[in-house]
Amino acid sequence: MSGDALVRVTRPALALLAAALLGAGLLAGCGGGSSSTSGTTAAAGHTGKVTVPPVAKPPPNAEEGTVFVSLGSATGLGQVLVDSEGHTLYAFSGDSAQASSCEGACAKAWPPLLVEAGEPQPSNGASAARLGTITRADGSDQVTYAGHPLYSFGGDKQPGEANGNGSAAFGGTWSALRGSGVPAG
């Protein structure tokens, strides 16, 4: 075997690596005397403590490409549904029961959580009984939870952010979901 061995890295492994690097970066930033700011304004009463949400962990022997829906921590909301990378998942009030109405520009801003093969899997406290799929107008299969088609939000850049919660856009309101399937805060 040559020195150019090929290493296969799965999405869950990359997510764990990203979380570890983020945690190391946060620790490295602690204790310094720097007076620089990150460009964000702290909310009243903010202690300056940064909480890194746990990264969703797939069950052992998960097949590559499996889509996981988990419970994870979102800033200001507590435990909500998240994808395999810890990004908050949302429901859209403009959707009807078991049908998505978010297409085109809407789906670019609020990407649907799609499954390419198999069934979505629960992890970290999400309910298997509430998971399902629907077929979108383009023929792709979108993950649902408690009958709500699930979406991520382009404005959430880091795991644990919930910048889309309560947003009114594309003719409806976007809400992060609790493990019970009801909107969070």
C-alpha cells in the first residue's frame, strides 16, 4: 500500500470533528485579556458564557447518507429539533398537513430536509413515531415530524443558532419545534 492511502470520512464524523475544533477554539479564546468584540451586541443580562450545543450523535452502525433528526440545544429556546450537524429545524405555518408549500426562492432561503434513501432516523430523544416523509412537487422526499415538513434556515450559520424562529416570510411563520412536535417559544 502506498503512502497515498484514501481516508473515507462520513458526515457524522465531520460534524464531531467540527464540534471538537469549535470547542477547542472557544477554550483557546477564554482567559485572554483582549478587549476586542465579535461584532455582536450582548443581550441584557448576558453573562458572556458561550454554550456549545451538543452535536447530534447517530446510532452505531448508521449507514452513510442516513438522515437523523435529534434534539439539541438552540440559543434562547432550549431543546428543539436539529439535523445531523446540530442546525435547528423549522416548521412553516404556510404548509398544509403533510404537504410543503415552500418552493423556489422559499426553498433556497429555507432548504427542506431531504432524505435520498431509506427512512429518517431519530437520535438524542427525537420520537421515531413522529418521523415520516412526504413527496415534494419536484419528486424529492422531505422529512416530516409530527406531520410538519422540516426545513433548515440559511441565516443559521452555526449549530445551536435559531435565527429563523418566529420569522414571517413567504406567507407564513417559521417555528423551531420541540420534541413533542409543537412550536418552541
